[in-house]
Amino acid sequence: NDALKKQPITAVVDKEEVERQAREMAAEMTADLRAQLEQADTINTDRTHSWDYYAQELAPLAEAGLLELPTVPEGCVHNGHLFYVKLRDLEQRTEFIAYLKAHGVASSFHYVPLHSAPAGIQYGRFAGVDEYTTKESNRLTRLPLYYGLTEADRAAVVQVVKDFFAQK
């Protein structure tokens, strides 16, 4: 065993084969990207339609002060990348996510602030007072939003959200 440990590991690499495989992989990735780019308008339209539906249907809950919705500044448009709601606090967000899950709707918190992530703790530091970052992070959760989300699925998500607040 000691003799094996001392022997250098050698490998024979066929440079032409590696280059051929790399060209094939690049061609496949290019084809995938081209297909996505050719459908970009369709995909974006579908996603923004879902976003707009959520915003319209959940507006009464926001007006009642039960949650906060994303805002789009005047003169700007959104890209339908994601749709979030802000709840009262971490406790309500946790209940909300669990309620949605129990009713078949996937939802997740939006992000962990960098300063409280493992790498942020190890390598970074928070400058100033954490007046908003953690509090706002604890309030955010995302609703399902993806290309191909059906009208029935959107309506079901909205109904479960409304039912959550109706039980309170």
C-alpha cells in the first residue's frame, strides 16, 4: 500500500477528444439558449401576466393592511421575474408558508441577508445599524411564478392566500 501511495498518478488525455466533446457541449448549450431567446417574448408575456394577476387579485388584501405587495415605480415596468408578498413578521411568514404548503402551494422565503449567511458571518461585517435588512427579509415570501403557470393554478394560489387571511 505504501508503494502505491508514493507512485504519481498519471492520466492519458486525448486532447482532440476533449476538444471535440467541448465543441459538442457548446453547440448543445447554444441550441438551448437560442430556443429560449426565440421564445423570450412569449415567456416574458406569460410571466408578466401571472405577476399582474397576482397584483390585481391580492390588492384588496393589501388595501386592508393584511400584507404588502411589490410596487413598480411610475414610468417603469416589471419583468415578471418573481412575485413576493410581505407579511407582518417572521412568525406570520412561517405560518403563511406552512399554510400554503398544507394546501398544495409551494412558497419560500425570499433571501437570507448576506450579513447573517454563513459566509457573511465568517468573512464580512455589517456596517451601521441593521434597522431594515433582517426585518424586511423576515417578512418576504415568494408566490409561485413560472412560465406555463395556468390560470387555474394562479386562481388556486390566490384563493389559498385569501383563505389564510380569512381564517385569522
